[in-house]
Amino acid sequence: APIIKASADSMTTAFKNKDFATFARYNNTRLLDLIGGEEAFVSFIEKQMELLKEVSFNEMKPGRVIRIINYNSTYQCIIEQLSEIKMEGIVISSV
């Protein structure tokens, strides 16, 4: 699972750096298709992040691998995300 952890780190780094085009490439292709493709996904994420401009992401990192499946000749996985955000002076932690 080291390659999965490395990919999860890259995905998290892309999100933190607001590189949503790279972030999109790590997401499920069915999700991208439902939203209208990679460009539409990037636009959607940018709009959502604009709504959260007062929120600070103090910490984001991948946790343990929960599940790996083979779907249509591709591997997909679910990984915990450990995060801490600050919103309106309140710190919120989640797994």
C-alpha cells in the first residue's frame, strides 16, 4: 500500500495548494463524469472553496487504507482523511 499512501499524499497536497486540476485526476472518474468532466469539477471545487474562504485548513493528511477494489480494470480505494479546520474561531477535527 505504499503507492496508495504516496498518491493520497499527492492528492492532499494538491488540494491544500489549490491545484484542483491535479486534485481532480485523483478522483473517481464516475464522479467527474457526473459533474460534467474534469473542467466542470475544477470549477465546482473552486466555487465551493470561495464559499469557505473564511475557513482555514490547519491540517489535512491521509490516514489508513479502508478498502481497495478493482472496478472496470482500475483500482479504487477509500482512505481515511485526518483533518483539522478552523471556522469562526472554532477548531474542528475529523477522521
